[in-house]
Amino acid sequence: MASLHDVVVIGAGLAGLRCATLLAQAGRDVVVLDAADEVGGRQRTDRVDGFLLDRGFQVVNPRYDALARAVDPADLDLRAFPVGVRVVRGGRSDVFAHPLRHPALLPATLAGALSGLVTARDLVAALRWLGPALVGPASVAAGPDATLHDTWDRLGLTGPLRWSVLEPFLTGVLADDGGATSSAYATLLVRLFALGTPGVPAAGVGALPRRVADLARKAGADIRLEHAATGMDVRGDRVEVALRGAEVIAAREAVVAVGGEALRELVDLPTPPMRGLQTWWFGTDAGAPASALLVVDGDRSGPIVNSVVMSRTAPAYAPPGRHLVAASCLLDSGADERAVRGQLERLWGGAARGWELLRRDDIAHALPALPPPLRHPSPARLSERLVVAGDHRETPSIAGALVSGERAARAVLG
Ligand SMILES: Cc1cc2nc3c(=O)[nH]c(=O)nc-3n(C[C@H](O)[C@H](O)[C@H](O)COP(=O)(O)OP(=O)(O)OC[C@H]3O[C@@H](n4cnc5c(N)ncnc54)[C@H](O)[C@@H]3O)c2cc1C
């Protein structure tokens, strides 16, 4: 009979790794299993022809409290994007940048606002939407909630600021172009964008889970990759996890941290609705656009919801003399290369012609949907021997995954 561990954690994404770290630090004998050949789950980075390609464009916001509890953000060597966007609309290109962070862009930001993109009615409505989150985030999190679409309609946020700036921007962040997401969540997220300095680790987003895994190992957790769980049985005082091509592993408790789409194979929980994203990665020659700002298409003239020259912010993402551009779409937009290239030329100008397509990431289960209300019961403990973790239990984000890992660890430690 195999030895009996205190806890088996299934899934070495951020949720499972954070949970395993806390359990190992509390002296538990923890084994972590993951089907993949590397830790990180949805957060991975591959080296392709000298470029660093994350599995889908994503950013790390050091403002997340849960991030700072899990790692020292300084260890990630974060490269911060400018806090703002460039909006391409009606043949114009306007900049909206954080006035305090980028005072040099203030004249351009004011010119953009006065160009008709920001009406007085939209501005007042946007402040009524965002204001409560800026002054009292806790009460927004605990307060009444509705969909983003209904909230903006109610507040009268119905003009170009919504259509050409907020909707395209948040479509990329939430993977939702219908405004079905919790307004409370969206407003808290925008608050963190405004207050934080979102960026990417210099070595790619995969550096974050690798760092959490280092800390878990240091605390004594045994992380076993290429160990796919195929089933679980609770027998008396133990949980037995069946593995593909390896011996059964037994533990007093199991934490299931497999990601929403894989839950049902192991536990009796419904599959949470998930939203898909697609990122196209292009390599350019040295003549890439100089701006590091994220670009959104204010005309919504094609499938791309945002695009950015990654290597203007994080130079190691591209080999010397070249640049890396990300262009993200909703997975169900049905984007084809012709449409993507055409829109890239509208967003970036003729420079985009001839960019080399390096890879396309189709990620069907990128983010769990988060309809209102933001606060919904999602207990970590399922039964005496089973605990669950993952962003689908909290919010669709790095912070959500980390917080769910913390909650799962607390449930085990009782
Ligand atoms: C394209 C994209 C963009 C994103 N952008 C952002 C962003 O900008 N900011 C942000 O905060 N968040 C973003 N996110 C979300 C963030 O990456 C996730 O919320 C977080 O990584 C989820 O972590 P997790 O541990 O809950 O799940 P996962 O990362 O999915 O981990 C689950 C793990 O379980 C393993 N597994 C599954 N089944 C089994 C099995 N049977 N046996 C063993 N192992 C198994 C998987 O291999 C995986 O490693 C983005 C995600 C994507 C995909």
C-alpha cells in the first residue's frame, strides 16, 4: 500500500501552488500533481525563435494584495506598461493616459477627450460608476450588483466613451463583449488598473507560477509533473487518486485545483461557464511602432480587441533588433489571418504589413464567467476529505486564483 500523505493537491496552477505552499509551510506533508510538463496551468511562457510567447496575452498587477502575499513582486522583475490606452477611431489616434503617471501625455489626453470621444454626460456617468470603487472598494464588493451592460445603461454611460474605449478595453480583459459580467467586479478591476502598474515579468508571465512553485518546494512540497489524475475515491480515512501511468496516491485530504473545465472529471461539481480568448503573436523587424501603449479599436472594425508591442515594455520578449506584437481577440470571433492583418494595419499603420506570424493561441477556457452578484457562496470545503480551489471559486484572475488557494489552505488547516 502506498504511503499516506497529509494532503494531495491536484493542479499546479497558481491556486494549487499557493495552497500547497501554505500547507507545506504549516508543516503538512504535501504532494502536488499536475498533468502538464511544467507548472503554471494557464500561465506559461514558451521560447519560440528567440521570442518569449505567453500562452495568451496577460498582465500581472502588483497592486493585487494576494500577489504580494504569495511572492515578493520584486522577484518577478516586472516591466510596467504605461497606464493608458491609445484609441484608433475614425482615422484618428487618441491617447488616454493616467494624468499623474504620465503628465507628459496630458496635452494629448486632453486633446483626445476634446475630440468628441468624451462627452460631458459620459464623463459624469463614468465617474459615478468608478467613483465608489475608488473611495470605498469594500462597500462596492459587498454592495448591490448588476451586469455591466445594465449598470452603464442605468447611469447613462451610453456614448462614445463606452462604445469606443471602455467596451473594447474591457472586452479584452473580461473576455466578454456582451457586458454580462458583474459591474462591481469590473469597477474594482479598473480601480486596480488605475492605481497599479500592470506589467509582465521580464522573463514572461510563466515566471510568476515558477516563483510560487519554488516557494512551495522550499517549504517541502513535492511537485510531480506529468501526473494526470484520472479519478478519485474517498475510502474511509483517505482519498485515493488514480493516475495515468503511475501508482495510486493516497492522502488524508485532497485539494482539487484543476481549473473549471476539468473539475467534473474529479468531483461532483458542475462545469462553470468559461470564456475563450485568442492571441496572435507577430514578430517585427526593428521598425516597430514606438508606442508601448495598449491600442484599442474605437471603430470596432474587426476581431482584435487590443494590441500591444510587448517588447517596448519588456525588451527580453523579442530577440535583439526585433519586436513582438500581441493582438488579442475573443475566441468565438471567428478571426482569420486576413481580417487580423487588415485590422492591424488600421491600428498600427503600414508598419504592420509583413509582420511575421509566430503563433496563434486559442484558449477555450481562458476565464470563468463572472455574472453578478460578485459575492456568491463558493465554499472551499466540499466534504470531509475534499477541498476545491481555482479562479472559478473567486474571480477570473491571478488574484482570484491565489485567494482561492489561500482559502483552500485555511479550510484544510481548519
Ligand atoms: C489568455 C489569458 C489571459 C489572462 N489575462 C489575465 C490578466 O491579464 N490578469 C489576470 O489577473 N489574470 C488573467 N488571466 C487569468 C489567470 O491566468 C487565471 O485566472 C489563473 O492562472 C488561474 O489559475 P488556476 O490555478 O485557478 O487554474 P489553472 O491555471 O487552469 O491551473 C489548473 C492546473 O490543473 C492541471 N490539471 C487539470 N486537470 C488535471 C488532472 N486531471 N490531473 C492533474 N492536473 C490537472 C492543469 O494542467 C493546470 O496546471 C488570463 C488567462 C488567460 C488564459
